[in-house]
Amino acid sequence: MLGKLILPDYESLIENKEWQALRDAFSELDAPDLAEILEDLPADKMAILFRLMPRDQASAAFEYLPIDQQTQLVQTLAGEQLAAILNEMAPDDRTRLFEELPAEVTKRILSTLSPSELRIARQLLGYPENSAGRFMTPEYMAIRPTMTAAEALGYIRVHGKDRETLNVVYVTDEKGRLLEDLKLASLVLADPGAKVSELSERELVSIPATMDREDVVKLFEKYDRVALPVTDTRGVLLGIITGDDVLDIATQEATEDIQKLGGMEALDAPYLDIGLLQMIKKRGVWLAVLFVGEMFTATAMSHYEHEIARAVVLALFVPLIISSGGNSGSQATSLIIRSLALGELNLRDWWRVAVKEILSGIALGSLLGCIGLTRILLWPTRNTVYGPHFLVIAITVAISLVGVVTFGTVAGSMLPFLLRRLGLDPATASAPAVATLVDVTGLVIYFSVASVVLKGILL
Amino acid sequence: MLGKLILPDYESLIENKEWQALRDAFSELDAPDLAEILEDLPADKMAILFRLMPRDQASAAFEYLPIDQQTQLVQTLAGEQLAAILNEMAPDDRTRLFEELPAEVTKRILSTLSPSELRIARQLLGYPENSAGRFMTPEYMAIRPTMTAAEALGYIRVHGKDRETLNVVYVTDEKGRLLEDLKLASLVLADPGAKVSELSERELVSIPATMDREDVVKLFEKYDRVALPVTDTRGVLLGIITGDDVLDIATQEATEDIQKLGGMEALDAPYLDIGLLQMIKKRGVWLAVLFVGEMFTATAMSHYEHEIARAVVLALFVPLIISSGGNSGSQATSLIIRSLALGELNLRDWWRVAVKEILSGIALGSLLGCIGLTRILLWPTRNTVYGPHFLVIAITVAISLVGVVTFGTVAGSMLPFLLRRLGLDPATASAPAVATLVDVTGLVIYFSVASVVLKGILL
């Protein structure tokens, strides 16, 4: 917010090369605000401003930049400044940056890290993508169970300076196995002579390094902790994941699901930052796939060409009927995809959902059927528009709506389950994909009903 | 996870009235696991189990239950147990519970609170719905700037027991105005004789009590803090908001947006917990509104009845063309709604988006047009299905696709901006709503193109 208000000032200062004024302006700003200012500048100006900043400030601001702008900036920075920044980044943030970079750039950059930093980066990079291991930081504070509270506080005072967080400290045995975690507050509140091993007051919750990030979010939601430890299969403490990273993960997961639900590949970058061509590619692929699927509607319709020729009035209701199926399918699929993502629903719940959706579908279809029936029967010009047989037409439309909406609801709700069962991402069952599926089937339902109801009358 | 595995055991223990065995089983469990077990039980068994628990455990587990099950349980509990639980709940959680209850029940329950608890509940309830005031807890730890680090730690040791969090402590003046916030870790790491006023190492970020919860999430994302203070217009500290609550808010916001985007009212409860009738209502209202909108397709089609009668082949491509418009609109609207929600886009960006979307729309429409053209021209039975004029038909379809997809893309991206400009929720521009809008226009575009291209040939 701050950045937005004073932005024009910065751009003109850069254009007029008023370096000293810029340096003065920086000195009053904190890292998140600096990052926000940088973020809104065009790439070339961002790089200039960045080189102008004192090294400490530059490193701090860099950590607050979105990942795609970090990537951009990294490729323009010279060796020395780059090394300084990377060495000061938190290991988990650095790992995420490396993931986004082209392999060539990653290699060049890894060579700028100090040996100990390099070891950490390599270690974090070894875990599967989107696993807990990728998001942990090894900068935690470990203490021993045999210490007293006072000894532990003294130890933290000496060794705690560079840790990502001290809000929670970790009690480990001599083999590095995690015994329990302890709030710093508990140490402060405790009797100074009390043993650390006696202070634990809550269940130990730990995350396996291979756990998927979606499940990590669920654990944080369940336990309301500010940080959780990551362990290997032997229970050895590898690192910790902090709440602020989990908030970022949850937001990113939701964004990806919304974009997939809208019928495209996840963009992985803010709207204004992504190039036009890349965006067209991410949307075009799915649009083309859906288009090819939707072509079956033309094939289905061509089977009924004869019926349409005899009763053109049938064609009038095609968009109404198929879109109602698509809409009810879109509702069902968004509902189920989100419930699966939040863990409110599991695979084994599919039949409970199926029962509920069949009942909902029949009820919703009947509702729309009644509205449709009323609309046709009460339309002032029904005789001229729909012809003398408007009553049977209305009945055909109403019956078809019940069938199509029920099918849409059931298909939209079951497709995400099916995808998860097959080990795929349920969010691939986008609203447009369900609509396409329902469109083809909806046409078949509609013309089948018509051929029965209108037989001998119009057909 | 734990709860799911041992659940059958619990149900049978209750059925067999093995109270002692149940009590023994509880004693080994922590509050979040107990809550998970309770959550999965039918309502009557949940109430039985809950009454059986020791009071402390019951209160702790209650706080971890989802809001709708808290509501259910509260209405079955007797006065004394209820009072105990409510008095031990964190004030912000209690406020959220009150919001969900029918007014009658709220009144009855407020009477069970102790006077000081009642004061807190009333205070929190006074802020507008979804504002920061509703989510804050007044259980923060305040210290004075004149204390030394050692004095502050001593003060916290005496007064810090019941605070929601001690990870951050708040420095206030004698009038209660917030001066700065300080990590507990900074106090621990500091030289014991250092003054509190000298320890601040970061920018003070505070939240106005009336700030919308969506903006609160953005502040947490920007500053990566575990807690942020809430102040009134004079800068007086009212309470704090903690990171775990913000994670819940972010998740809930995303769920609501996904459900709205799917074309329904937000459900406000997990899928399996919501009653069939209530769900039908939440979906039926929007489905009916969309249906009425979609009726214009029948009206639009009836204007072209004459053209369809002369060239039935035109009707075959109606679903293909309108659904392509709907799909491209759905992509654009999901993209823009999420970007607006995340603050990546602002109202004033509308024209940059419009330019990008017009270009995307033309490109994507041309892509689909080419696929459509190829499909018709290469179809083996093109002469029998589409008639002798398949080439002009193919051209009509291709041109219409460019127009319809471009319109869908632009309409889908601009509608969320328009809604926000009018002060409405952009997420109301659901994918189905955009599809409906595009369907009607798409028909007009298609038949207009047809009447120009096919004039003198088929029409």
C-alpha cells in the first residue's frame, strides 16, 4: 500500500539519476516496503535501484520479493552481490528460488555459495517437489532434555542469533532424534531449575520429509502451531517448517486449484507478470482439448439432423438444456474438488456423495423443469414461436431438464473422485471439462426424450 | 488420521456403555486428536462422549472442533458444563461461535459467561462482520518501554500464563497506545540490562480494527509475522491476531471464492455436514437465476428459426460455438477473480487486462477456428453430413469462433472488474454466469456471421 502511493516519485528519481535522494529515501524504509516498491517497477529500473541499495538492505528486501521477480533479478546481478544475497537468504526460500531457475542458471549460482550454504541447499534440493523437505529450514534451535530451563535459556542466548525462529525450540537426544518440541514461552515461564524433559505440555507432532505440502497445510490447520518439525523415518530432526511459509503454500494451492477449475493450467505467476505468449499457451492447450471434446456435440447433433429438420423448434432449446446441465455440473465439481482438497471428503465417501448428488440433481432438475414449463406455457406468443404443439414441446423440455441436470450433478461430483482414484489431481476435472462431458450427453438425453414424447405428433 | 483408524472401537465402546474403558482411552489423547474423534461421531454419540470427558479435556477439545459442530454441541449442553467451556475458550474463537448461533441461543449463552468474559465477548462482537476486530484476541502480553530486558522477562514470567501467545509481546505507553512489538526471542537474546525501548529491530505493522479480513491475510503474507497487533484510530492496542487464525481465514476465503466461482452461494459448512435441503437451496437459487438468463438463448434462437429451417446444418454447430465462448470466459474470469482477491490486480489495472485479454482472445479464437476449419474440411463424410456447401459452413464456423472466443475472454475478464467497481464481490461473476452471458451473445454473433457469409448460398 505504502509503495503504491509514493511510487511515481521513485520512478522520476531514477530517471533524473538522483542517486543520493534515492539512498536517503531507502534509509527510512523497511524490507517489506522496499520489496513492494521494487515489485512495482519495470525490470530495468528494479535492477538499478537494487544495485544502489546498501548490501544488507538489498538482501533483506530480496527475500520479500515474489519468486518470479527474484528469478529475474538473479540473472542480472553480478557475482559478488549475488553471492552476498544468496548467502544471507533463508535456506528454504533459497531452495524455492533454485527450483524456478533454468538449470544453467542454477549451476552458475550454486558455485557462488559458501561451502556450508551449498551443503544446505543441496540437502534441501534432494526431496521430491512439493514435499515437506523442500519447505523446511535447517535453521532451528535444538536443546538437550537434561538441561535445566535456565541452562537452556543461556544456551539459546549464545547460539540462537541466526535461527529462522526461536518461538519453538526442539529437544533432541545425542543421535539427533527429536524427543519433543517446546515453546520458548514455556522455558521463560518455567521454574529456572526445572528440567527441560519435564516441561513438555503437548503432543509431539512431526512431519515426515516426504509428506505432500497439501497435508502439511492440514496439519497446521489441525494443530494451530507456529512451526512444526520435519523428521526422517528414524525420527531424526531434519528441519522445521514455519507458519508463514504454510500460509504462502495454502494460498498458492488455492490459486492453482481455482485456475485449474477455470479450465487451464496453473499459471505459476501473477497475472500481470506472465508473458502474453506463455499465457496463451497455458490457456490454449486446455481450450483446444475441450474444443476437440466439444466437437462430439456436432457429431451428436448430426445424428438428429432429420428430427431438427422436421421440428426446427427443437433446436431452439438446445443451448438452454445443455447449459443447465453444465451449470449444475460446475456447481457439483467445484464443491467436491474443494472438499477433497481440504480433506473434508475422502475417497471412501464417494457413495455418500453420490446419493446426496442424485437427490440434489433430481430436485434441482425438477425446479428448472417447472420454471421451463411455466415459461413456455405462459409465453404470450407461444403459438407463433413454438407452434400449435407448444404443450408437448414444454413437456419434452421439462423432462429433459430433470435428466440433464441430474446427469450433470452426478457426473460433476463423481469425476473428481474418479480422478483421485486414478492417482490424478481431482482439480483436473475443471468446470469446463465437466460441461463438455455433460453437453454431449445432454444432447442425447434431450433428443431421446423428444423422440419418445413427440412421436406421432411432430416426429 | 489417528481418529479415523481407531474410530470403530469408540462407537462400540459407547454402545456397550463401557464408560471406564472410554475414560482410560481419553486420558492418553491430546485435544486435537480428541476433537477429530468427536468430529467423526454421529451427533448423539458426540454429546455422550463429550459429557463423559473430564472438564479440562472437554474444554480443550471443544476449541478444536469445527464451528458447525461447536454450534450443535452448545445447544445440547447443560448450563454448568457450558459455562465452564465458554469461560475457557479463547475470546476470538468464542466470538466466532456466537456469530454462528441463532440469536435466541446466543442470548441464553451470554448469560452463562462470567462478568469479565462477558465484557470481552461484547467488545469483540461490536466490530463489523469479517473485520479484524472479530478475529482478534485481547489476551496479549503488554510491557513498558522503560523496563529492562530482565525486568520484562520477570514481568512476563508472573503475568504471562494465560496469554494466547507470548511469541510477540507489545510495548505500550501509559495510555495503552502501541509503541512497538518485540519478539520474545529478542528479549531472551538481549543483554539483560538493555532497555526495552532500545530493542526494537523491525518496522511496527498494525491492523486497524475495521480492516477487512482479506486485507489482514495480505498483511500477514507481506510481513511473515506470527502475530500482528490490532489498534483503534488513536493507536490504542485493542488485541492481536495470530497466524493460525489467519491460515483459517485464508482457507475459508478461498473455499468461498471457489464455491461462488462454481456458480452457487458459499456453503459455510463442510459438504457432508450440510443438510440436503439447505444445499439444494444454496445451489437452486443460482441455478434458477442462471436458467432464467439462459432462457434468452431460446428467444435469440427463435429469431433465427427461419435460417435454421433453411439450413439445418447451422444448428449442428450451436453447442460447439457457444461452449467455446463459455470455456474461454470461464478461464478469464477465474484468473481475474483470483488475482483481484490476492491483490495482484487492482481496479486501475482494468485497461492493461483488457488489452491483454483482447489479444489472448483473438489468438485463442484463431486457434480454435483453425481446428474447427480443419475438422470440417477433413471429415470423411463432410458431403453427406454438412451438405455440398461444407466449405462456406466451415468458414462461418471459424469466423464465429474468433468472435465468440474473443467476446468470452473479454467479458469474462471485465465482469469481475465491473462488479468490484460497483462495490460488489467480484466472485459473483461465476464461470456459469459468464457462460450464460456469452451463450446469448455467441448465438447472435454466430447467426450474424452466417447470414453474411451464407447469403445467396444457403440463406
